[in-house]
Amino acid sequence: MREFVATFLDAGLLVLAVLAFLLPALSLLALLLRAKPEKFPRLNTPGWRRAGIAVLWLPFLVMAVYGGVAWWAASAYDRYYFFGLLICFVYLLCAMLLSAGGLFWIRSTGRQRPD
């Protein structure tokens, strides 16, 4: 059982690390495409804009799941998980701040084009 838990935590930490590095890049890309509609006209259709907003919500969803998993992993199994989860937390926090700023910017500028 102990080996199963270790394998589960290793795989979970790897997935979380990939998401932690990928989500800030996706958030930045979604904001860049939204900010420059004249430069990327094919990617600024209503469907792509909705997909960009969905991408900006992803860090919040991942962070909601992250809290419980991090607490369980740090308390139930002590190896290097605490520091790995701490690094993932910092990157996910950056993604959340970037996404929150982007969502606020989209909401405050209003609708330039009808969806």
C-alpha cells in the first residue's frame, strides 16, 4: 500500500508541475490574443474568445483541487512532496494572478464586439 501511495503522489506531483508551468503560459497567450485582435483575426472569433476565457478560469479550478491534495500529501506522506508542492503553489499563484488580472481587464473593457 505504501508503494501505491508513493506512486500516486509521484504521478500527481508530476501532473501538477506540468500544469503549474503550462497554465501561466496559456493565460498569457489567451490575453495576448485577446489584446491584439487586428494581429490575430482568425483567432478572435466568438468561439475562440470564449475558449480564451475558459483558459483563464483553469488556474482557479486547478488551485481548488490543489489545496486538498497538497494538504493530504504533506500530512500523510513526508518526502520531498512539501517542497515540490510549494514550488507548484508559487507558479499556480502567478497563473491565478495573471488570469484574475486578465478576467478583470476583459470585464472592465466591456464588449467591443458582439459574441
